[in-house]
Amino acid sequence: MCGRYATTRSAADLSQLFESYDETGGRLAADYNVAPTDPVPIVRIGAGHGRSGFPDDEAGVGGRDRDGATDDGAQRVLSLARWGLVPAWAKDARGAARMINARAETVATTNAYARSFARRRCLVPADGWYEWVRRDGGKQPYFMTRADGGPLAFAGLWSVWKGPDGPLTSCSVITTSAIGELADVHDRMPLLLDPERWGDWLDGGDSPTDLLAPPTPELLAGIEIRPVGRGVGDVRNDGPDLVARVSAPPLRTGPETADEFTLF
């Protein structure tokens, strides 16, 4: 699962990293404690461009210029979305907090996610994500992040819901079975994408099996499992101290399964 994470890079940095046009309008702020329904950055194919944008164009992703445009006209854009998918057909947005995760095993066929998986896939930039392991003295939080400080990209979905106050763009993070040492923390993890997979994820026509393949051993080997302070458990807390390492006993195997932030 992924019920809390951190994303702190600026719009300028993300736009350059993902070769995308910035349409956040100066509204993106660093967040060390992202919680359900918070606004988060996503990278997607712009409206009218490509398979993951609105479905009027089947353009693919090719070479990019400095504004994120490809040589066939498709364009990556950096946008803000509310975390917790609201399908276009939803009557209201009240269930969004339960739609922050989509399971890789069922995302292509579950009614709530299937259309977004087919047409509106996105990248969700992150520094890392949090999980909690129950110990005798309570729950110890851990921050999973790249040991070299580099960025992560979660596989995500996005949708637009036309509500009474205007269009609402929302997103969900795809989760998969935890692999290797990450399974000592939780049995689920975000689907992490190598840079080489970004293009196909955003605009490719690969089979679901290929698109949802687990991350490479090389990517997983670079993930640090960092014990952090319990302040992250309060959504009102924010700041770099939340991701600072603290002392903690070694991880034990067999983490408890937590499902308070998952639906499927």
C-alpha cells in the first residue's frame, strides 16, 4: 500500500526531470507528509495528446524538446491532482480518500480504474513513501527512499470529474506485491518505474502484463529503508525532520497487513 508519502521537489526541478511543460501555475509546494485528498504533482500526456490523455488522439511518445513536446506533437505536462481518484462517472467525490491506491493485479479490469488505466496513466513524482511496522512499544514508521537521494516515480492513474465547482483532476497510485527487503515492512508497495519505462507507461500500447511488470532489481537495490520519527503519523506535521533517520531495532520479518488506505 501507499497511504502517506513525500514529494518535495520544485515545479522547475520536476519539469526538467520529466521533460514536461509546467502547468502548476506556481501552486506546487513541498510536502513531506502527503495524505489522502492532498494536492500532488503528476506527469501526464496533455489533453488531446496520446493514449494517456483525452481519447481523441492516438499519438505516441517520441523524442522531446525542452518544452516537453515530442516530435509527433504529444506533450508531457506537469499538473496538480487531488490524491484519491474520482472516476468521471462518480456521483460525488466523497469516496476519494479510499481510492488512493489501485492494485496492479486488478487495475485493468476494476470498474473504478479500468478506463483510466487504458487512457489516462500518469507518473507520480515522489521522494519516498512511509509505512508503519507494529512493535511492542507501538508502531515504528519507515521511509522508503532512494539511498542516493534521487527521485522516484510511482505508476499512477488520473481522471477528471465534473463537479458542481468545476472540473476536478484526481489521481491514484498503483501498488504491487512488495519485493525483497521491502516485504519486511509491508506486503504491498508502490509500483516503481525506471526512467526507461516512463514513456511506455504514459503513452504506450503495451499489454497490461508488460506495463505492470515489477521494478528491476537494480532499482530495488537502491532503495533505503529508513526508520524515522513518529511525528509523521500526524498529518498536521510537515518538514524535513519527518524524513530524518532515527535509531530503531532491526526489522523483523512478517509485517502486519494494514488496509486502512486501500480499497481493492
